[in-house]
Amino acid sequence: MVSLDSTLIVLPAYNEEASVGDVVREIHEKLGAVACLVIDDGSADDTTRVAREAGATVVTLPLNLGVGGAMRVGFRFALEHGFSNVVQVDSDGQHNPESVPDLVAGLESADIVIGARFAGSGDYEVRGPRKWAMKVLSAILSKICGTRLTDTTSGFKATGPRALALFAKNYPAEYLGDTIEALVIAARADCVIAQIPVSMRPRAGGTPSHNPVKAALYLGRAFMALLVALMRPSVSVHTPEATRPAGTTA
């Protein structure tokens, strides 16, 4: 059984002083003494101080690299410090830590487990062009990944040993690369990808990444990210058989 003792919770954070402290405290309240790492992605506010006071280990980046760049730092930190698994959690309070054990449990049979907003749990909804972009992306990526996916842009996900080794070296830093391109990279490396339903909550602070005015721009960037992912050469990862999910083969 996959244990939280070998799992690192990674929170990429950019100007999230209003929420990151409460998120870290809630993680510890609901999950106990789980390891929690905040990547301060070049914030101009007190994100680092607030996260440390809440009990998190903090890596402070001198420049804003984006979620992909911050998560690559988190994956490398996990490998260097002996963790087998990583769970990415947003620092704005939208992700409920109560779902983390279910995500980690899914690593028994998968290399990546996505917390899906549109898989039957909760009432999270998007509308307009962004909704249709997500549907089309999910259909395409479901075919590439060989499984039905309904939320390919979710940032709430668990990564097991094989995908962790892969992402520590190859995690994309471009816009939406941390979701769309990362799934293509993982699928081409024969990683097993799955999803479980999760409920999302409203942001506890900060500024939303998207709004209706930016929906068309999101649409174009999303499909550009997919095109770039499909054009890039495949990468592979060699991991001992013992670390592969149960029921899978090399």
C-alpha cells in the first residue's frame, strides 16, 4: 500500500500570502505530519514568510518560472530527499486535502492519478469557449493516454516513482505544459494514467488565473501546448520493476 510517509505535498505559490498559510495548516490538520513543500515562485509578497510560519519547508525562487518550472524544482527536491511520490496541491485553497489519500492510493495501479473536477463529484463548472476547449482536449488526450480523462488541465494530481523520475528531468515549464504536455510526455513513456473524482472549492485568496475575457486566449494557448507536445520527441524512463504500479508491465 502506498504510504503518505513516502509522499511529498508540493504547493507552487505565486503571491499567495493571503491563502498559503491556511492551506498548509489545513494539510497538517487533515493529513497529520505529512511533508509539505512550498515553492515560492518569485513572489513579490510575503508568501515565503507566511508558508514557513505555517510549518512548511519553503524553496524560494528568484524569478517567476510558472507552475511547470516550480513543479520541476519540487520533483527534484523529492528525489534528492528520498520521497517516492509527489502530490501537487494549489496554494489558493481550491484543492481539498481530504482527497490526497485517495489520490495516493490510486498510485497502487497507476503512475499518475489526476483529481478530476468533472468526474461526478462536486458542482465545479466552466462555461463558454474554455469549457469546449477542455472537452476537446480531454477527448484527444484520452486517446493518447489510453484511458478516459475528463479533466486534463487539473493541477491536483499524484505522481508515483516512475513518473517522478521522468518529470524531475523532463517536466515542461511552458504555459499549460505542466498539464497538457506533461500528460503526453508521461503517456509516451508508457506511464499509466488514471483519474478519480474530486470536489473543488472557491479560491481562498489571490487572483484567478483566467476570466471570461481571456477565454479565447486560453483556447489558443491550450491547443498550441498540445501541438508542441505532439511535435517533441518522446522521452523514456528506466525504473526497476519493483517500483512499477501493480498490474502493469514494462
